[in-house]
Amino acid sequence: MSKLTESINGIRRFVGEVNAELKKSAWPTRPELFDSTVVVIISVALLGGFVAVCDVVLRQLVRWILG
């Protein structure tokens, strides 16, 4: 039973330390979170468009070379 008690105490200590660290964190306000979300969505859309264009160009280039 000693190992079980040690394991449970270790888990409790870990959860307590995580809780303490989370309280130290600076959480974003709602407007900051919204702005960051918009930036991420736009960035993902731009990157997706870039990858799509590269895919089309490279596909046509390979078709032209293998032709």
C-alpha cells in the first residue's frame, strides 16, 4: 500500500504545482483573444493559398517535363 499512497501523493503534488503555475499565467482579455484568433485564421488561409498555388505550379511543371 505504500507505493499506492506515494503515487497518489505524487499526483496530488503535481496537480497542485500545475494549479500554482496556471495562477501565475497572464491570460488574454477577450479582445486580445479575438484579435489573435483573426490573425491565426488569416495566416492559415494565406499559407493554404500559397501551398495550393505551389502545388498547381509544380504539378504543371512536372507534366510539362514528363510530357
